[in-house]
Amino acid sequence: MDKEISGKKISEIDVANPKCLNMPFDRFKKIVVGKTVKSVESKGKWIFIKLEGDYVLLFNPGMGADVISFKAGGKLPEKYQLKFVLNDKTGFTIRVWWFCYLHLVQASKLSEHKLTGKLGANPVDKDFTPDHFKQLLAKKKGNIKTFMLDQKNIAGIGNVYIQDMLFCAKIHPQRTIPSLSEKEMQALYESMRSVLNESIQLGGLKYEKDFYGKNGRYGPGQFKIAYKPDKPCPVCHTTIQKIKTGSTSSFICPKCQP
Ligand SMILES: [Zn+2]
């Protein structure tokens, strides 16, 4: 997205669901149309579209969304709720699966934005080191799975990815943080990075689309124990169990993750 739209000017916007905006559509349009995109970045489940003139467009796809580019004169998808047209007549449409947020904020006031201002560390950032991870865990009391899924601690891990991260580190999801050894923290850091990087390399999950409309390739073939109840553990062949952990489900090998 950064490669395709940076440096281009936004010339037209359609919003069929103005409830996703944080201001009336007229005002939103007045500020955004005519602005050049400086860069596009991501953090956690948010896309940050930086615009000239100290503005940032913040997009959160909720349960998921197809954000797909189109060429000048190209065919648009049948269904979408948002459309951005750029000055060279290319652009992108967004089809939201359930709900989304599209907020316009001033860059200087980004830290005050309720939903993104407190986002935690980016787990795939090269500056996010094992020491940084261990510092985050220091003095924390709750259980490790809840901690990892809380976007204020680490931004971007959901219930799909956490399963194999804990399995590869041989940590039960209900272990408390103070009970983790230094070695286990290191193992969890490494599995967190490797699970996410593998998915990124494969273009994301199979049911997700990239900016060109191509589906990801990360799915059950890559999962180790995630969403595989009653199948054998790939390491010790013990039957994988599905258990309830708070408000989420967990998949564990009871032998590898005591
Ligand atoms: Zn096992």
C-alpha cells in the first residue's frame, strides 16, 4: 500500500457507512480531498495513512476487510463501502466484513487518540528485542496468554497466532507471568517472531487478501496445533486438546505444554 499510493493526491472519497468516521462526512472530505499521501504504515490491527499537512488517517478493519487497489479505468469489486480515488485515477476500495473505523486525526495529537494512542509494541519491529520483551513482562502478574493478546502490551497478536506461539515455546496458556523462566521468555519471544514472520512472508492468512486482491497462503497447513483439536501433536503425538481460557479458546498439547 505504501509503495502504491505514497506521493499521490487523494482526489475523491466515497463513504457508504459514515458511522465509521470520527466526524461528519462533509468535514472529513473537506480536509482529506486534495491532500497528498506521505506514507502508509501499520501498527497492530491499524493502518496509518500519513497525509501532508499534519494529518493521519487511521483505519481499523474490525473483524477484517478487503482493502484492494484498482488501476486507472480498472474494474471495481462488486461490493465495497469505501472508495479512495487518487490523482492518477488509480485508487482502492474497502469492503468491510463487519465494522471498521476510519478516523482522521492531527499527527501532533496522535497520542491522544483513544484507540491507537495506547497501542503497545510492534512485535515484528526490528527494534523490538528480547530484552524489550522481557522488560515488558517484568513485574506483571496475570497469565501470559491474556498479556500477549492485550493490544496495549503488544499490538497485533490475535487468537489465531497465539496458539502456536505458546506451543512452540512449550508454555501452557494459563501459566502466570511470574512463573516463567528467563529461558521460557526467550523461547516465547522467538516463537512470536517466527510465527508472525512466516505468516507475513506467505502474505497473511488464507482468507485475507493483499492490496492486489491476492489471498494469503498461511493456513491449517502451517498451523502446528492451532484449531486442530483431536489431532496428534506434531512433536509427541499426544492428542491436541481444546480448552476454554477466559473468554477465548485455546488449543494445547497437554504433554508439551504442562
Ligand atoms: Zn506434544
